[in-house]
Amino acid sequence: MSRSTVRQAFSKLHAEGYLQSRRGSGTFVANLLPERFLTADQPKTYLPFQRPIRISERVRAIPDARVGNQFDLGATGAGAGVSLVSSIPAVDEFPIDVWERLRTQVLAKKGVNLLRYASNRGDADLRKAIAAYLCDFRAARCHPDQIVIVAGM
């Protein structure tokens, strides 16, 4: 864990009143916790959105080239138009046939080895490919054993 992450967490806890610091002594849990955190807030009740969605005539007139119809901005599923909602992939554009072909090739090559635990340094083939890339395109002399694949930062 990075030092800046820990500092940021301690700063936030200190600002919220959970920690107190004494110069030369260190940082400690506060003797008195903030009153607002001792009791749970009542859950907020929200009224359902009553106003109808307002869509301009100009937007309604945009043709959908894929199906020849107008966009139905409230529709979901097939023929629903283009979704601009974040975190929702365009699954209809995914190359299922290519995916299936590659999946079959990998399973035929690696088989049950895919079900076993991998090296804690990461997949050997991936480390070899990264080492080759670094040698060829970055002029770095390295060996796959010098590369460690991690899940994230």
C-alpha cells in the first residue's frame, strides 16, 4: 500500500474526528467519537420520478441506420437504438464467432491446465510475450522470470 494512500486515509479520519494527534506521541483513536456517527440516519424516502421524459423533435427524428426506425429512448433489448449509458457494453457488436473460435483453440492447447492455479508471478506465456515485447520494442534486456503480473494497483 502506498504511503500517500495511508496518509490520505489518516487525514480523512482525522478530519472526521475519528483520530487525534499529539506531536511527538503519534496518532490515536479519538476519545470521543463525533455525535453524528453514533446514531444511524433514518433512510431517506424518495418520491418516484413523475415528470415524463422530454425529448426534442429533432432527437426523435434521428434515424437509426441499423434498423431503419427512429430511436426509442425508453426501449431496451433488441432494436432499442444506441445506448449511451456508461458501463453497458455494446454486446450486439461483440464478435461471438471469433471469441468461440479462440476459446476452442485455447482449450484444445491448454486443456485442464487452465483449471489449475497459475504461478504467483502471473501466466508464463503472458510473461514471455511481455519480455519479447520489451526486448523488441523497448530495447530492454529482460527475462520472463524478471516480470511479475499483478491484478492491479
